[in-house]
Amino acid sequence: MVIPILVIILIVAGAVALVVVGLRYSRMKQDSDVDPILARLAEATQRGESVSLEEAELQQPFVERVVLPMIEKVGEMSARFTPQKLLQETTLKLELAGNPGRIDAATFLATRFVGAALFGGGLLLVALSARTWPVGRIVVVVGLFTVIGFFFPQLWLQSRINRRQTEVRKALPDALDLLTICVEAGLGFDAAMAKVAEKWENELSLMFGRTIREVQLGKTQREALRDMADRIGLPELTSFVAAVIQSQILGVSLAKVLRIQSDQMRMKRRQFAEELAHKAPVKMIIPMAILTFPSIMIILMAPAAFQIAGAFGPFLGG
């Protein structure tokens, strides 16, 4: 029984490590436009070494040479049979999550099948190595873990979306305060956003910095702000962007609008915290029912059970 458990732990740990390494490499690949093989060749040339293209490719890690290309091929094959609407929805979710790993929708959908194969195939090997499991148990356990492996990337992505939106919701009131101070000091709205992006290091400041870069590359400020709100998908940020655009159209004082928005965002953040506090007792019921109540019942009922067993034991033949 110990060997199957160890095999399960190794399979899960290997799958998690594979995903982490793959996402890290994908992020490095997207952040840099230089081919890693060509970069290795350039480094070898600078050192005065004669290295062929094949040798430079073999110097790459196994994950970069074999595993990641296989996942990309699976993603390309699955994209041919995947509905366009599903690809668009997955792309939107990846954008809402901040595009972790810088992967596309097809590759992410391929990871769901890879996860299902890893979890289901691993449990199948464990069941076959045990040789004592009935067929019904094997089918149920393998099917359950296959479903878990298939939906695990989706659950992970949704958790990233929720965490990102929560971080933006917490930082928004303070960012609006700094924007208000900068605008009242005489800075323009773009310069105020750049100042926020310079002072802080969070998801909201990164979005502000990206918006400023898009404006510098030629996109209008309104389009850049709307795209920023769409990339986060938070109602509070969408309301803030709409208020800023409307103030610019109507000629209302931007500093006054920012101050009003800051007060509203702080009130919404307090309401969100109160909502989480009210949900906490309800969420505590399940762990209390599973962990706390059985222990209390054992502590309370064990002495009575021993007394009853001692009193009625002779009559019951004990």
C-alpha cells in the first residue's frame, strides 16, 4: 500500500514540476526575441570555441528540446479540431489571468489533455501494479483522476484570474489617491499614470505602464484605457475608466472625478472585505463538520460507551 502512494506522489510532483518548468521557459521565450540556440552559438563564438548547430541544440535542457515541442505539437493538432469560440474564450481567460507563461489558447487546451493523461495513466499504472484492486475500483479511480487532471489547468487559471482581480481591487483606491495628487499638482493624466507605474510594483501598476506604452506607440488614450479594463475584467476598474473618458468628453475637472472615484473605490473595497468576513463562518462549517465534530463526539461519547459496554457486556456474552 505504501508503494502506490509513493508512486502517486511522484507522478503529481513530476506533473507540477513539468508545468512550472514549461511555463517558465515559455515566459523566457516570449520575453526575448532571440533564438536560444543562436544565442548559445554566439556565446561560443565569442569564447573562441567552434560549436556546430547540432551541438548547441543538444546543450539545451531535455524539457526545452523534447517536452515543450511535444506539447506545442499537441496544441497545434488540437487547434484544428477545437471550435473557434472555445479558443476565443480561452484566450480571453488567459488575458484576464495576465497570460501566465505567455502561452496561447491552443497550448493551454493541450495541457488539459496532457494533465488528464498524466493523472489517469499514472493511476492506471498504480492500479495494475497493486494487482489487488477489483476492476470496478480501477475504473472509478482512474476515471476520477482523469477528470481531475483534465479540469486542473482550468481551475488553476480561474484561481489566477481571481487572485489578479483581488490584487487590483485592493490597489485601486490607493492608486487613485496618487493619481489625484499628481493631477492636482499639475501633471497630465498620462504622466500621473506613469508616476503610479513607477512608484509601485503590482498588477495595477503594470497595467498602467502597459497602457502608457500603448499610447506612446500610437493608440488613442480612450482605446488604451478600454483595453486595460477589458484585460482585467473588474467592474470597479471598468467604472473608473468610463468616468475618466466621460470627464474628458464633457470637460469636467479630472481631479474632482478622480477624488470621487477614489472614495467610491475605497467604499467598495470595504464592502468586499465585509462580504468575505460574512462568508467566513459559512466556509468554516465544512472543516468543522469533518474534523472538529467527530473528535468532540469521540471525546464526549467514549466514556459513556465504555460504561455501557461494561454494564451490558456480561449479558451480551462479552
